[in-house]
Amino acid sequence: MRFAGALLFALVNALSAYVLMQGVPVIWNALFPEPAASTPYGNGGMPAPLLDSEFSRITARMIHGAVRLWVDMFGDGGSSTAGVVAMVLLVPCIMIIRAFSDYMSKYLLSWVGVRIITDIRQKVFIHLQNLSLDFFNKANVGDLISRIVNDCQQAQSAITTVISDCIKHPFTIVILAYGLLHEDWRFSLTAVVLAPVCILPIAIYGRKVRRTSKLSQENQGEIVSRLHENITGVRVVKAFHMEEYEQQKFWETCYRQFTYQMRIVRSVNILSPLIEIVAALGVSAALYYAHQQHMPTGKFWGLLIGIFFLYDPIKNLSKLHTTIQKSLASTDRIFAILDSQSTVVEFPGARELAPIRNRIQLEDISFRYDSKWVLQNISLIIPHGKTVALVGPSGAGKTTLLNLLPRFYDPVQGCVKIDGADLRGVTLRSLRSQIAIVTQDTILFHDTIRSNICYGSLDATEEQMTDASRRAHAHSFVLQQPQGYDTVVGEKGIKLSGGQKQRLAIARALLKDPSILLLDEATSALDSESERLVQEALGVLIRGRTVLVIAHRLSTIQRADLIVVLENGRMVEQGQHEELLAHNKTYRKLYDLQFREG
Ligand SMILES: Nc1ncnc2c1ncn2[C@@H]1O[C@H](COP(=O)(O)OP(=O)(O)OP(=O)(O)O)[C@@H](O)[C@H]1O
Ligand SMILES: [Mg+2]
């Protein structure tokens, strides 16, 4: 609809240029009557027009008739000042129509262009969120952000100009070329004969722009990356006195961006002057021709206006090529994201996972991120409602094992089953809605405490929310915050203490009320009071659920129904606390090192 409107306005715009070209000679002749040129559209002894059809003569005559009517009605034959003013005012009147239609077609076409990119941006975001974690392991945050923000922006401005130029200018060129050829084809061809010379530089500089634009967009990603790292890591930068080092590195990246940008500016802007020179040569040739032919002044003005309006779109179309090349560099980068595939996919015909009431089964699981096996041949049964504690030295693969349950990754060999169903055969939504995760580093969003607790349970009532908060021992400290539950916690919860953050995360998990709980206990111990509160909150959270916990605290291990010991990706022992201690093997060593004073 908008597109059709835009087409219509573009047509009006092109026609108005044509009207101006035809109308000016009529006005000129009315103002400066020349005996020889009594008919402005007559040939006056000139060669016959190339395009001499009935249609062209009728349109030309209609325009002349209309302009004449204006001149005769308001013009007074040019005898009074008012008459002359009325006559010359016709030119701005036509220009106003031209300007308005120009504005409208640009507006409507921009609407289409901006909308396309808005949709693509959202599409990229949705695609990103559906990608599995292995994509994010390899990706660079700054680069991804830059693609969604900067590349989409670049593609947007390009698409907007491309659509508008591709639609508007061909109309103008065709109509004006038609008019000019009809009016005096020799004059017109003389004026534009050199135009094809411009094609070569357009092609060369177009390719240059595309190459540089790709480098520039990549570098833009690096700028965002640096910013992201420096702002989030500002404490480390300051603590290690690395400000100057970081400033130098940032300057290098920015300076590189500057050189790329200037390279693009040179390539893009060299084309306009080049075409203008060619146009000037053409006009001078046409002038010479007009002099030879003793062309009537009015007609000459009309033709010159036509040529002038014709070169403008040609100039813009030449820029278009470089714009397209620029946007191609960006769209390549956007589509690279859209082309990347998630490795965790639902099987076709995946069904809903019914509320879990039996056991979780790991069947002979092996897993690797790259080439090195991180988990090997692990088989484990987690009975319903029981707590299984994972222990093992750092890097043993505990977190990795935990990540297999919500299908952050799929095992390379073996499978995970819940109530006998392979996880790959159930929908991710139904699986993850039954699982809550409390991680080593608590992740809070830059939002209010209320929103952070309700994350994942958006339809919870205020009572349910405060109840969860109370059971997680968070309620009393929340009330001490300046705005209670409406206090914004700062990025990653920076305004809260470690223990407070953990209790909010526990409240969030309690509110979700999942049947499976995955717990990656924080390694850093809290002070005793805070520790006691967190432990109590965890105790509440664990009750009545199937829990897989990576234990770093003695109390957690003692509460567990089963302890599983991992070492170098293998399950080396399992059993109860006392029994494992008696074995006097890996667990005993770990216990002596880690847990004894915990
Ligand atoms: N995203 C990843 N890409 C590649 N390798 C990884 C990735 N995450 C972990 N690893 C590797 O897998 C192994 C197991 O890591 P994992 O995080 O599971 O250990 P962990 O037992 O949880 O250790 P910790 O107690 O220190 O948290 C390590 O050798 C680690 O280097
Ligand atoms: Mg870990």
C-alpha cells in the first residue's frame, strides 16, 4: 500500500520535472516574444524529432496549453508587473508540487526500508536466542552487538536510499530522456554522449567501498568489544593500573576505524565531481550545437532544465552502486548470524514432557567441547525427590554434567532420559519449565528486585513473590533497601552483597517451583551469618525436589542422598559420605582438602 503510494508520488515527481521543462519556454516566449518562435513547440526549421509520436505531441501540447491558459488568465500579456509576477510564479508552483511529491515518496519509501530492517533486527535477535550455547562460546559479545546495532543501521540507511533511488530516478530519467529526445534529440544526445564514460570509475570504486566497508564493520565490532570489556572490567583495569595501556589500545582501534572511514569517503565522493565534469563537457558541447543551430532562447532554456534534472538522478544512481556495496558488506555479516545453526534442536514431532514423577537417568554419557573429552562413560540414576551431590576437583567436568540436563548441550555419546523419555524427543520449553538453576555466579538483571525474583514466573502474584522471598530469607534485607522491592539492583546486581544476590536467586527458583533443581554452589564462602542464611534458604529450596547439586560445602554433602565423585571427566566413586570416607580414595583426599573446615 505504502509502496504503491510511493510509486505514485515518484511518478508525479518525475512528471513535474517534465512539465517544467516544457512550460518554461512558453513563459519565456510570453515574456520575451520573438517573432521567429511564435510556436514554442514548433521545430523552427530544426531537424525532425526522433520520438515523434501522436502521444508525445499530445502530451506536449497539453502541457503547453495548460501553461498558456495560466499565462493568458493571469499574465496580462506581460504588460503589468502583476502579470509578469504571476507568470514567473508558475515555476515555484510547479517546484512546490515537485518538492511535495519528492518528500512523500521519500517518506513512504523510507518507511518501507526502515520497517524491513526493524523486522530483520528482531529476527536476528530471535535467532540468537534460539542458538545453542556452543555458538556463544565461540562468539565475541562486542562483535555480535555491533552486528545487530551497527550493521543493521548501515543496511537500513542503504536499503532506504536504494529503494528510493531505484524507484524514483528511473522514472525521472525515462520521462526526461523521452521529453528531451522528443524536443531535440541531437541537442540532447550531444549533452549526454559522454555519460557512459562514468561507468568504469563507478565499478572500480564500488568494489573498493565493499572491501573497505567489510573491514570497517569488523573493526566497529572490535570497538564495541573493547568498550564492553573495559566497562565491565573497570575494577580490574583500575586495580592493575592499566588505564594508559587500555587507552592506547582503544586509540589504535579507533584510528584504524578513522582510516577505513576516510578511504570510504574518498571512494564515494570522487564520483560526483567526476560526473559533474562529464556533464559540464556535455553541456558545453550542447551550447556549441545550440549556437550553430540558432536555437530560440526559450527552447534552449527548456532543454537545459531538462538536462539539468536528468544529470541529477544519473549522479545519484552512480552513488547508489557504492551504497549497495557498503550495505552488502553489512548484510553479509547479519546473514552470517542467521545462517548459523543451533546444535541443540528438537526432534521433529517432539512432544511435551509431562510433569516429572520418576527418575532422571544418564546412560553412558560422553561429552567434549572441542577435541578433548570432558566427560566419559558416565551412567547415573537420580531418583525422584532425592538429592545427588557431585564433587570433584576443579575442571573435573561437574558444571558440564549439570549443563546436559536442561540441554544446554547434548551429549556426544549416550543419552539423558527423564521418566524414560530421551530429552531430545521432548520440547525444550516443557523441559526447561520444570527445571530451575542456581549458578556459581548469581546472574541478576539491571532491573528491580521484584522483576528479578519474578524472572521466569511473570504471572506470579505479589503474595507469591513476597512469600518466596521470605522463604529465601531475602524479605527483610529487601525491605531495608531504599525502594524495597522496587529498588533497581544495578548491572549484574552490583549494589547487593554476594549473599544477598544468592538469596534473590534462591527466591527466584522457589517462585518457579520446579520439580528438578540444578545447583552449582558458589565456591567462595560467605561470612558466617550470611552463610547460615543462604544455607537455610537452600534447605527450603531443596525440600521435595529432585536435586543435582555441585557441592562445595560440607553441610550440602551431608544432606545429600548420594554422593558422586568425578575426576578427569570420569565417575570414580559413588555412595554415602561415611562409606566413601572409609574407601580412603579420591573422596577422602577431597574431603581433607576442601570440606573439612567447611
Ligand atoms: N565452554 C567451554 N569450551 C571448551 N572447554 C570448556 C568449556 N567449559 C569448560 N571447558 C573445559 O571442560 C573441563 C570441565 O569444565 P567444568 O566447568 O565442567 O569443570 P568443573 O568441574 O565445573 O570445575 P569447577 O569446580 O572449577 O567449576 C575443563 O577442562 C574446562 O577447561
Ligand atoms: Mg564448575
